Amino acid sequence: MTTPASTPPEEPPGRRTGWLALTASQRGAAHIASRLPNQDAVVAEPAGLDGVVAAVADGHGHWRHARSARGSALAVGIGCQAGQELAALLEDDEVFSERLQAGPDAPPVASQISDLALQTLVPDVVERWRDAVLADVAADPFTDEEQEARQDGDDPTIAYGSTLLLAVAVGQWLVLAQIGDGDIVGVRADGGAALPVPDDPQLDGRFTTSLCGADARSDFRVAVVDVWHAPLAAVLLATDGYGNAQIADQWADAFSKDLAEMLRERDDHWLATQLPMWAARCASSDGSADDTTVALLLGPPGWRRTVTPMAGPGGLVPDVGSEETTVPAVIHSATIPNDRPAAGQ
């Protein structure tokens, strides 16, 4: 079985035809006042012929997580490394086809990619991050002050606790993975917001799941979007410093509407100059005062226009003009059930 025979929207000659990632990170006003470093991290890299891989992480500010700035830096580097490996697999039609279940009763391709992410991408990230943390501790043992901050029985990784938001956009697939708080918002050309990653009921504003959790693999949430059938003009990955600075409770809807208009009227360079200012405003004392980090993935320029829906798998057509946040035919979300209490931040 091969991937569905589809073609992406055509682009005018001479224009960027693939994805582009813009990033910004700003130290929070509260961290400046308390002389703490920026504990967020972000990395974005090209992937394949026209794709991108981007990762955003938020190191926990609690005193038990004294090395969380290191933990977040390790998280984004490892996340992008694992993301590149997944992108290479998805771009290799022959290898990818061998992994797919064939036949009329086989699950949709998006569902199979979601399973692949849960079975390979997620455990690779968790295991590599833990190995990197242990290697860092071996090379630079905890100081006396750091030892005093640790609780009896704390695993070394607790000191490095961090969230992770990861996006892999390659070919017709957008693969999203997240552990912990923060926001992933898809922006449609018509200004509608798409929120494909499932909510985590363990997050209550005080505690977050984390890479340092006892079962981090099970705390990941994953979503896969077929962007040739449900095009997204942009995708935002942001630490909670961004969302917490917004006035409206349903800020993702207002953000998507505003950004879609900007994408129609402005170019990539203008957006690149604005993104650091958006992060700085959120990180200021007038915003959340928290470290604020964003990665803005811009889809091919042609996707900034309101597109004519194409039939998805099974002949279903996404309604571009509706306010629905998911299109079951082309978006697949998954989590591993886990009733364990959230890790303390």
C-alpha cells in the first residue's frame, strides 16, 4: 500500500513552495527580576526537500528543577533529531509503504502514522533525553547547592524537568507531539483555528506533565494532519508564557483570525521582524511575565489563500468555511491512556 495519490496546491514560479519556520524567545520579566535565566528553548530546521522540523520546550521554574534550562535545551535538540528521522522515513515512499497495512480494511494512513509516532518517535525522544541528562550529570555533578534543592529519592532527571512541543511537516503530513503545557494552534486560510492535539486533563494550571515524569512516554499526545487535504496557512508552537499573556479565554480563535489576515497582506520578512516583538510583549510585566518562546511554521504561500476543499480519504471533504476545529477524515489524534497524577512543577 502506498500513500494516497494526491498533489499539493500549486505555487507561482519563483516563490517559496515549502514550509518555513520562524522562531523567537524572550526572557520573562519575573525571571529578570529574580535573576533567573530564560528556561525556554527552541530549535527549527529544514527537513527533506521542502519541510521543517521545529521544537519548543519550557523548563520548569520550580526549585526542584534547578537545571531545567539545560533540560529544555536538550529536549529541543533531541526532539529535532528524532523528528528528522521521522521526516526521512515519511519522505522515503518505498520504506514508508512497507510499514503501512494494506487492504480495504486497513486503518487510514494518518492513523498509521500516528501509531508510528507513538511507537517510535515518542519513546526515542524520552529515552534519548534521559540518556543525555544522565550524561550531563556525569560530566558535571550536582553542586552542593543543587543537592540541597533535591528531595530524597529524586531521580536525576527531575532537576532537568521540561515540556516539549514538536512539529514535523514533510510532504503531505504534519506530525505533532506534545508533553506538558503550552499551545499548538493551526491557522486555516479562512482564519479558523485548528487544535488537533488532544487536551491533557492532568494539566490544571499548577502542575504539568514532563519529560522527567515517571512515565513520560504515556503523557505524550500526538496528532497527524493531512495538510494537502486540510491545508494550514500556519502552525504556532508556544510555551505557556504566550497563552497566559492573552486576555481572551478563547484566544486561539482571535489569534488565528488575525494571523490569517496578516499572512494575506504581509510577507515572510515582515512576520520575521514581528515575532520577537510578540514574544517580548507576552514576556513583559504587562503580559505573563514568564519566559515566552514561539515557533511559527508558515505553510506554502499558496495556502494563505482560502482554498477549495479537496476530497479526503473516503471521499469526505473538509469544510474550510466552518468553525470546526478538527476534520476527522484528515486529522488523527491519539494519546496513551494514563491516570497517573500530573508531575509537580
